[in-house]
Amino acid sequence: MSDWNANLNRYLYWVEPERLPEVKSQLQGAGFELSSTSLTPCQVLHATGNKVIYASPSVWSRICVRQGS
């Protein structure tokens, strides 16, 4: 697999809200950089490398708008 294709992989995990602090702690301990999104849930797809972006339940119902769609 080329480096170009490797950069296209994205993973999405659902975490119960009460477990989020534990998961965040484990990810930070493993060297991941965490941030949250407050605009749309589609922003989580901008995560690359060791960056993890999470969306709280209040963001899930917002609409994602892609340019050209």
C-alpha cells in the first residue's frame, strides 16, 4: 500500500458518554492528540496521523454540508 492510500484510512468508534473520560485518558497515554468538534459531526473525518477528533452527542444531530454535494 502506498503512503498516499494509507492517509485515506479513517476509523470511527462509538463510545458511551460515561466511558469517554476513560477512553480519552487511554488515548492520551498512547500518544494521541485529542480535540473535540463543536460544529458538525463530519469534522471528525479531518483526523489524521495521531490526531483524534471526537463529537459529543449534542453535535450528532447537526447537518454536514460538503461543498459540491
